[in-house]
Amino acid sequence: MKRVELHARLKAAQKHELVRGKDITTLTAFMDNKALEEHIEHYEQLIENHGKKNGKEAQSGSLPENSDN
């Protein structure tokens, strides 16, 4: 994947509410393409998991796994 495409994915992740207020782009200038892609995939996975938790599962009324109730 070209670096410009990686930066586009990174900018998209940076705009998500889960990452808002954090700068996930600072060290990317020092990363090679493989490390940058892994960095982006990490945040994309966090965002995807966040969406799943706040999606259909949350609407079903189930309690979180670590709930004391």
C-alpha cells in the first residue's frame, strides 16, 4: 500500500470520536510503511470494536462482561 493511502486511512481514524483529542499521527513520520500500517490497523480495530459494542449488542440489553450487576 502506498504511503499516501496509509496517511488517508490514518486521517480517517484520527477523526473518529474514540480517538478525538489524541494525536495518533505524531510519530508516523519515523515509521516505515509496515509499522505505519500496523499502527493504523490497531486504531481501526479499536474503532471497529467500539462500533460493535455500541451497535446491536448494546441495543439487546445485555450487560457488559465486567459488570458487577
